[in-house]
Amino acid sequence: MKFQRYLHVDADMFFAAIELQVHPEWKNKPVIIGHPSHPRSVVSTASYEARKYGVHSGMPVKTAVKLCPEGIFVQPDHALYNQFSHKMFELFKRYVPDIQAMSVDEGFADISSLMLLYESEEVLAIRLKEEIHSSLGLTVSVGIASTRLLAKIAAGRHKPDGLSIVIPGNEKAFLSRVAVAKIPGIGEKTQALLNSRGIVLMQDLYPFSLKEIVHLFGSTGLYLWNVYHAKEEEVICTKNPSISREYTFEENISDPDKIKKVLMELSKDIGFSLRQKKTKAFTLGIKLRFPPFRTITRQSTQTKAVQSDLDLYHFACVLYQPYIKQSIRLIGIFVSNFNCDEELYPDEEEKTELLDSAMDSVRNKFGKSKLKRLLEIS
């Protein structure tokens, strides 16, 4: 049985570590990144020496000053940090070509197919860590597991300069003593609800069946159940093949206009593929990934098969509507349940046929990026 394996890499106290490269005289001192004179400034990063005083990211700088008056407060230099980030990810790509950045200081990659190149997952991780340290003077913590979320949790297990590998089948044991509050995506209100039911550690959930946990905690229960059962995301099962397209944003985004523009581009790609295959689809779905890794899919089956760009776009928007106020990192469209038909469009859709056909001809000749469809996105 083949196991999917993911690597998560997270630079340790990234901004503070870079400042220590520039100012080695600050070594072993409490370094705090945040505008020291700005009244509403918050701490971006704190060195481990500063964290001993209770200083942490997101804390108001004025609070950090009270906790650690001897701290070295540094105004953030984002241009410098971005330079280091770029160099760091270029080094990552020497070992993990398809690594995807989650932020300036962390990323993840599917490494399932890389094991033919390395003796083991541990060898890959150690070489990557050594390369970053020797080239940039920074340490990174690495986690490897069967899902992206577990890999992220593992990367934070032994910071700084840590390495944690969760062996397939050992996920429950790994998570057993982890507090539910430490699971990404579990906020204070959800934590309070879980705690009120006696759920403090992940192992407190293990005696519940899936039905019970969903009944008690709804979608949060399903999310946590998937976490400790090492399920990467919801899977759509269909006897038919599917066509899918997806887009990952550079950062989390909640602007519905921008998201709908991406949906339009994805719809055009899907529609183009359907018409090239001379087929239509009865079932259309969308895929949404929320921070940090929670992924859902939603689909609907129509009474009439579709293949036009606008039909696909409008159905996708209907599925996206309930999540329009939520921040997302990835959005995708997929179609399945195909119906091959010689007559691609009925008579009443002649105008749509002519438009799509004309657009396809231009795409075939000049490329997909040469033609844009004007559309009022509402």
C-alpha cells in the first residue's frame, strides 16, 4: 500500500534570526521585532530568550516592553526578510522542487515521489536543514507525516532546529497528548466547547465513533476526526473520471470579487476541455481550502448536462456563495458524470455555441491567455 507523505518546513524565529545574522552582538539576548515607537504596533517575532519573559507573536509591543524592559526592540525590515525568504526557498527547491510557500518562513511539499532519490525521509530532511544552516545561518524545523496538517504539527513539536517524523499508522499515538487547543483551526470558542465536554487532549476524542463526534461537534468534530485518522481531505468518489482545475492564492484571500474572477478563469479552462472532448457534465463541484489546511468539496448534479463557460461559472458561484465571507487559500472546480453527445448544443443555445466556438478557435490558435471574456461579476 502506497502512503502519501508530506514535508512541512518552518524557519525558527525567522525575523529575529535574520536580525541576529546582521547583529551577531545580539546573540543570546532577548530580541523583539516590532515598531518600538508605534502605539499600536504588535510583536512580529520574538527570540527564544524573549519568549522566556512571556513575549510572543501578536502581542502589543507596549505589553512586551512591560514584560521584557531589557529587550532589544527592532523595527521590522521586510525588504531584508523577503530577500532571505527568497534565498531560503531557492535552497528548498534543490531538494524539494515542488515546495509551496505558505508564508515567508514556511512551506510544504508532497514528497511521496522523492523517496527514490534519498535513502530515507530523515536523510532528505537532514540534508535540507544542513543546507539552510550552512548557506544562510538559519535553523529550520521539519515535520513529515501522511497529511499536510500533521506535518505542520510535527514541525512545531521540537522547535528550534527540530525534526519530527510521524510513521504511517502512528498518527493517533503521536497526537494523543496534544491539546486540542494546539490543533490549527481550533479557536478559543471551539476550545471552550470541547473542554466543556471533557475534551482537552486529542486522545479524549478517540473513544467516540464518527457518528457520535459529528453529532456532538458538527463540522469541527469531522475535522478533528479526519486529523487523527490521517485523512488529508474529503474525497469525492465517482465511477466516472473527472476534469478539474484549481488555483492557489499567494496568501489567504477573502475578497469575493477576486475569487469570482478566478472562478471565471477556471470555468473557461474546464469548458474548453469539455468542448475539446466533445462531452458535457451533469455534476459540477468546487474545492475550497481554508487556513490552515481544512479542505472541503461541494458538488451538485444538474438535470441538464452543461459545458458552456458561463453555465459552469454560474453553478460554481452558487456553490461558493455560502462561503463568500470566509478567507480561503485555494479554490478549484471539477466536473464529472459526463454525457457524450454529437449535438453539442440544442437549438436554443445557438448563440452560446457560436460564442464559445469562436473563443475556442482563438484559444487554439493564439493560446488561452490571449482572449478575455467581459463579465459583470456580482
